Amino acid sequence: MKKLALITLLSLSLSVSAVEIRNFPTPETISPELQKVVTRVNKTWNTAPQTQEEWWDFAESFAANNRPVVRALAQQYNVTIEDGSMAGVHIYTVTPPQISPEHQNQVLLFFHGGGYVFGKDYSSLTEAVLVSALGKYKIIAVDYRLAPKYPYPAAIEDGFAVYKELIKTIDPKNIGVFGTSAGGGMTLILGLQIKDNNLPMPAALAPLTPWSQMGDLGDSYKTNEGVDNSIVSYSGWLDDVERVYANGNDINSPYLSPINGDVSGFPPTLLVSGTRDLFLSNTVRMQEKLLKADVETNLIVYEAQSHAQYYLAPTSPEAKFHVENLTKFFDKYLENK
């Protein structure tokens, strides 16, 4: 049995190493700050932990790198991050020094990314802090349970529980929901959960480069393989986090791959991707699904960006432009009453 396991791991290693890392000239069409991110070498993309403890340590290494970034960003913008609980789920309330008058009765619900495995504690709040600071919104960030300790459907159960509690005191027309990657997938799945349970929809959804389709399906998984320096390849840790989160469940289920769900009746939806994003084509396919369901939707594709890089250089003009686009979107559809 041990010999078979070794052969399997060796095969996986050979398979992953066969991915060609394709380096292109640094694009002059983006800011110097973003250029540093776009040309960064990713040394962990093909790491594949084998045990729950190894996954936890891997996730902790990501968190340890991100916590100082979040602390510095919050201090720079004088944003407060408060621990709390809602419906028994751990949350963070992210508040700017001054909420815009038009946002006084509004709130944004945020789901962080990280493949349902990464994003421990406040290390996942870079994007939430940026949107709160620059968009002047109060944000409820859901610190949902993570795999492999808490596999599917723990994360989406937590997200749905917080939404149900939130609408007890806040009019859904004053709520916007957004998230990146797995958080974008959760944003779409929340819409399906709300619909399946006959609850009122929020005013708007912004699934940003969402994990809308599990499995190695979608053109850009091939065309952007080795180009995207954020995820790099489906055959890196992405298929492993999919496995540990799905935990044997059908990955084509709408609550795992929301592109397979019935999205009719969804509120206005903003999708975001990048020209180098491994998730680009599945984001395009998600928009097609929404358009066919007559949902008001828009798609922004950012120049030269790999997966989720619109906030990975938080001081860049591109990050500020992204928040400006997101804020304009929510300002257009959220009510203030």
C-alpha cells in the first residue's frame, strides 16, 4: 500500500512539473506597482499537502504573510476591524473612519477567497479593508469555516446563516454581496440558496473572478496555464483544494459549481477577471449564463492581471480603480432607506 501511495505521489509530481511556465515581457500598459505583482515568481503553486495538519500549516504560511499587510493597510486608512459573531458564525466588521452619507443604512457582505482552504482569521481582509476605506462602506466579512477540517458545505452554510441574520435588521435592498475567487463562488451560491429558500435577494451581487466551475473545464485553464502567476495551473494545488473541500461530493452540483444552477431572478451582477486569469473563460461563461437568464450583468476584464491581482497590489492605481468600479456598481443599485 505504501509503495502504491509513493508511485501515485511520484506520478502527481511528474504531472505537475510538466506544466510550462510561460514568461512574457513586463507589460508597459500597467503601473509599476502592478508590474511587480504581474512578474512575481510563484514558488508554492504546485505544493500539495497530504494531511489535514499539512494543509493547516500551508494555510498558516499564507496567513502569516498576509496579516502584516492587512494590519498596515488598516492603519494607513484608519479602518477599524472588530471581531464579532452573527448567527453563531465568526465575523469581522470592517468600518472606515467615515461612512459616506449615502451609505449610512447600507452594508456590504464579503466572502474572502482562498479555495475554501486559505484565508484564516483577519489575514483574508485585504480586499475588504480597501473597499471599506476607499468606498466608505461598512463591511461584514464572514470568517467561514475552512477545509479540510470543515469541508463542503460548511463554508456556504456559514455564509447563508449570516445573510439570514443580516436581513432581520437590514432591508435586503440595502445589502450588496461581493467576494473573490472561492468568495466569488460563494457570492453566486448565496444567490442560489436565497432563491431555493424563497428569501428576498440582496440589491446586487459582485462575484469577482469567481470559482464558478469546479473541475478542469474552461478554455483559459489551457490558454492561460503557466501564464497566470497567481494560480498557474489547475494541476497545482487548485485541484487538491477542490478535492479536500468537495470531500467526495459531486463537483458539478450547483452549490459547488454555481454555473450549473438556475440564476433566473438574480439581482444585477458584476463580474471581474483579467486577461491572464486562469478563471477568465469560466467568468465569461458565467456571464453568458446570467445573460441567458435575463439578469442585468456586466463583466470587467483588467489588463495583464492574473487571478485576483486587482487587489494584490493594494497601493496601485489599478487597485483603486477596481474599488472605484465596485463602489459605483453598488452605489447604482443599493437603496438608502
